[in-house]
Amino acid sequence: MHDLLLREVLRSIPPLHVFNGHCTHSNALADLLLQEEIQTIALVRDPRDVVVSLAEYLIKHEHPQYRGKSWNKCLRQAIEGYSPIHAPRVRPTEERGWQQAWQAFLPWKEVKGVLFLRFEDLVGPEGGGSEETQLQNIRRILDFAGKQTLPAEEIHGNVFGAHAPSHPHIRRGGIGRWKEKFTPENKSPF
């Protein structure tokens, strides 16, 4: 996205609202977020679960590279790389595999003023995680946002699972789903 358009989008976010996106790190983006005084939380997830989720998403939305392929071939394609361009008439840009995508997110961990969290630390018991870890990380978010007075114990039940508001990016989302979905053929290239 062009910097001017992104700056307009960021300025359109009302105070105390959340804007989410899949933003790989760049110095320009980090500087822009700092200039616009956007509090940034970088959330990463086990890349094995990410490729499972990606393959399921691209199959569901009938990405041209996934039509008619077996699950193993689709998962391997997600591991090795796929073109993010959906329209067949548009020339694909670069193919991105899990490793390139993962490495593009990791620099957020070193950016001053960015809260870096793991998805697995937020899902709590309903997603296969720990309630104690979930509460600790909700408190970290509240502290980061300057909202320490909000009750983490009341919030945590709405983060993930049956009581959470529906979110189009979370279909199932539990920890370690890759263990059910990876075959020996998929583990080796990963």
C-alpha cells in the first residue's frame, strides 16, 4: 500500500479502536506507525499452524494453485510457496513460502514501542493454552494500552472460543493443529 494511502487509513482509525492487518516489518512502516502514534502489537503464531491455516484458507477460497489438489499437495504448496495473486490473468508477483513470511514478521520483536506476543499465549484453555498465561498476556496488553484498570479476569473469557465474538480470521485456531494435519511427507520439507 502506498505510504500516503496507508497514512490516510491510519488517521481514519477513531481513538480507542483497533485496526488489524498482516503487516510484515519494514523500517518505513515502523517509522510511519511511530509518527502517527499508533500503538502496535505484533502477534505471531507457530508457523506450522500458520501453513495449515493458510492451506485451508486458500482451498476454501478456491485459489487457482489449490483447485483439485489433495490435502498433502495443498499443504506442501503452502510450505514451499504460493502466489498471493488470486486472479489468473494477473501475473503473479513473487511466491512466498512460510520461511520468508515468518522471517519478515520477526523484526517487529526488536522495534521499540511494539508489544510482541505469541498467539499461543493468548488462546487460553479453549484453544489448548494456559489460563494463567492468557491472563498474564491480557494484562500485558492492558498495561501497554494504558488500560490497567480494566479487569483481565473478565476479558479473558471473550478472547477465544465459544464466548468470543466471531472473527473472520479465526476458524478453529487451536494450538498444535499441525500435529493432526502434517504427514511425514509434509514434515520433511517444512
